[in-house]
Amino acid sequence: MSCPETALQASEKAERDAALASGGIVDDAVTGDLSEKESTISQREKERSEELSSYKQFEASINEKVDASLSKHDEDEERPSDQPPDLEALANTPSIDPPHSIFSKREKRFIVFMVACAGFFSPLSANIYFPALNTLAQEYHTTSSVMNLTLTSYMIFQGLAPTIFGDLADMAGRRPAYIIGFVIYIGACAGIASQHTYAALFILRCMQSSGSSGTIALGSGVAADIATAAERGAYMGWVTTGPMIAPSLGPVVGGLLAQYLGWRAIFWFLTICAGVFLIPFCIAFPETGRNVVGNGSIPPQGWNMSLLNYLETRKTKGNESNLSRTQSRQSNRQAQQTLAQQRRLRLPNPLNTLKLVREKDVGMLLLYNSLVYTAFYDVITSIPYLFQQTYGFDDLKIGICFIPFGVGCFCAPIINGRLVDWNFRRIAKQMGVTVDRKRGNNLKDFPIEKARLQVAYPLLYVGIAALLCYGWVMQISAPLAAPLVLQFIMGLNLTGAYQCMSVLLVDLYPLSPSTATASNNLVRCLIGAVGTAVIIQMIDSMGRGWCFTFLAAVIFITSPMMWALTKWGPRWREERRIRMEKEKEEYSG
């Protein structure tokens, strides 16, 4: 292919021809200079020709892959209907799709660590002042039942606030939602530590819950941003580590602070911890929202940008040439504008979570997950009451008795996350589908319900058995070791089952994971608030053994909902996908 003569060549040649035609002599230096320029231009044209040739080779290889895939598709169509398609061959077809996330493994670990720490604050704040409830009742001259209303109101706002923060995060990104929530939380903690009336305590506890509870929904959204379905179990396990161990460790920390420094030290401690956490978060935590940065390759804008992002952008601008800088800015601006048009910023709508509850598979999953969480939380809530009556423990000793529960909750994500990912790979292998960890697999025809819930079944039934035994162990006032061992078993198994169902919820709504998790928070916290409010009355009226037998029976009797979800869930999911595509076409039309 011959390249046309450039304008610079033509101009220089014309000058030399004019000099020769007029009988002039072309200076050797000029001639040498022109020869050097021509040589440079020729070298550039050669490089461009080589680049064009390599691009054509790359394009030819892509076309060959596409033709091979189309040819394979035609063969599948010609195959008789009674022969199943070769899924393994289809799965091994090379993909040119971009990776699901460009964050390195090290960056993902840092992101998950920060998210787990952020999710630690909401349940920690809910339970850290359990040991101080009696002291607060005496200081405000009220009863224990009235003080328990601060727990119930906290759980109600713990369910309502994520519906706003989840919708905000799915629109504007994760970082702004996190920062707004922690600013509210820090202000509320400082206010509680300084106030002197029950009314102020009640209101500020609601604000404290509103600021911190959004972190749980946001954590699931971040895990979905950076992890494919094949590795989501492990990442979701670590993300939920903080929220699951905090209810058990909170009373231990609260008991120590209340015993030696007074109850106000509890909330100054939370204020300091949140402030210390927010500093590295603002400096280093990257924006992961896929509607803002895509798979991480699109630079964040404005308030989505961390300090390290800003410094890196400044450094890159200084090192780039003018041409490459202009091209980079234009491509980034186009990508940012495309994502901005798709997300359409608006006021957060908490009612979006109710749309998810109306779906058959999601509503069934949310209801059962909430029942498991309520039984789990009822055990934790009743520990101070039962252990004081049975063993005569003070606040500090009661706080220490939460440790076995916390150890079980901590071990659950380590073991359960790996089991969930292993079962995903096992089922994919049975179907002849190659697991793509970088770009993610299309779950349209994959039984994701089966892959997640198969791990939950044994954990669930072992946890139910431990719950049943726990009630009768407390009924006969058995030695302390017996209830503590059963607490560990419940923490390990009930937490593991809860996490399996939480991962499945994100799989069902991968494009709006924060909103999906917010709906989970809403249902479980509202049902959990009812359970927390009546558990002591149930124990007093029914007896310890029959009370926990009733809780175990409710979870066991309703467990067939998970079997129904495994069997009919894929069909319901496909019906929802078709309906949503039609609605999208009607809206765009």
C-alpha cells in the first residue's frame, strides 16, 4: 500500500526544484537538511505502515475467532434437537470482553478489608451498650423495658436507612454514600456521649443507626463491583465478617468500658474509632461503583475521587504529551458522559426496595433469611438476661460470654466463602462450563440458586439442632461450658447459612446489589425488631426450653421455601429478566 506524499514533502521539493530551475545552486547543507527530513518522514511512514499491518493482522485474527464461533453456532442449529449442545466447546470459545474488574488482587483485598471494617460499626453500635442498659435505666430514672426501646428503634432505622443509602450508592457511587453516612454517625456518637436526657438519647440513637447501617448494604455492592459470581462467595464472606462478629464482640468491649470508664466512654470510643477509620478511607479507598467507573478503567469524577486518585491524575497529566493527553481526556470524558446518562441522578427512593420484595424468588429468600437472622439475634439479645439469672454474672462476665459466639461468626466466612465458590466450580464442571474469573460467567442458564443453597442446607439444619439443644440446656441450668459450646455451633452454622442466602441475593440483582441488600436489611431488621421486643416475655411465659424450641420449629417448618427456590427459582428469574427487558424497550421507545 503506497502512502500519499505529505504536505511537508511537497513544499520542500517545490523549493528545491524552483532553485534548480532558476539556475541557482542548492546549498549542500540545505540539501543534507532536506535529505534528513525526508529520511525522518520516510521512517515515520514506515512505522505507520507497520502499525497498520499489525492492526490488520489483529483484526483478521478476531474475524477468524468470530467466524469460528458463528460456524459452531450454525452446527449447533443443524444438530438434531435431541442432542444437547457442546457447552464445553462453547465455554472455551475465546472472549474479547473486558475483564469484570481491573483492580489487582492486592487492591481487592484492601477494598474488602476497608468495607468489612465499615460494616463493623452498625452492629457494634447496636450491641456495645448492652452491659450498660441497667446503669442507664438508673441514671434516667426509667425501667429496663423503656430502655429496650432504644434497641428496638435502632433496629427499625437499621432497616430503613439502607433503603436510602443503597439507592444513593447505586446512582452516585459508593464513596459519597460512605462518607455521608460516617459524617452523620460521628456527629450522633459525639452527641450521645454529651447528652443528659432520655429523649436526646432516643433521637440520637436513631441518627446513629441511620448513619452507620447503610454500610452493610454498601459492602455487598462493593463486593459485586469487584468480584465475579465464581469468586463472590469468598469476597462476600469477608465483607460480612464485620457485621456478623460485631454483635458478639460489642458487649465485651462495652462491658470493659462501662465497668472502668463509665457508659459515656462507650460512645467517645465509637466517635474516635469512626474518625480514625474515615481518614485512610478518604485518602486511599477507590470508587468501585460500576455506574461511575465501569470496571475501574474509567477515572472517577469530583467527589468520587480519592486523594490518591487525584494525585495520580495530576502526575499522569504532567507526564503525557499534548496529543496523548488530549486523546485520553476525550475518551475518558465520553465514557464518563455515557455512564452519567445511564444513571440519571435523582433523589434516593426508598420504595425501590419494596419492588424487590414483590418478586417471588426474592421475597421468599428475604422472608426466610429474616427468620434465620431473628433467631440468631434473639439468642444474642437474651444472653444478658439468662446468664445473669442462671449464673449470677455481672456485666463484665456477661460480656466475656459473648466470645464463643463471636469466634463462630468469625470462622463462618473463612470456611463458608470457600465452600460457596467451590460448589459453584463443581456445578459448572458438571455442566461443562469453564469458569471465567476475570470477566464473569453469564448466569442466564446457570442454576445459581442450587449452587448457593446446597451449601446452606447442612449449615442450616445443624444450626437448628444447636438452637433446640440450647434452650433445654438453659432450662436445666447446665454447666457453663454447654451453652458456650452451643453458642459457637450456632454462630458458625446460622451465620454461614445466612451468608449463603445473602450471596444469592446479590447474584439475583448484580446491577443493583446495594439496593438488593438494603431490601434484605429492611425485612430482617423489622422482623428482628419484633423478635427482640418480645423474646424476654416469651422466655418468661413459655419457659426457656419451649421458647427456643418454638424458634427452631419456625425455621425448620419454613425451610421448604429454600427447596422451592432451588427448583423453581431459575424459571422465576428468567421470567423477571424477560419482563424487565420489555419494560426497558417500552421506556426507551
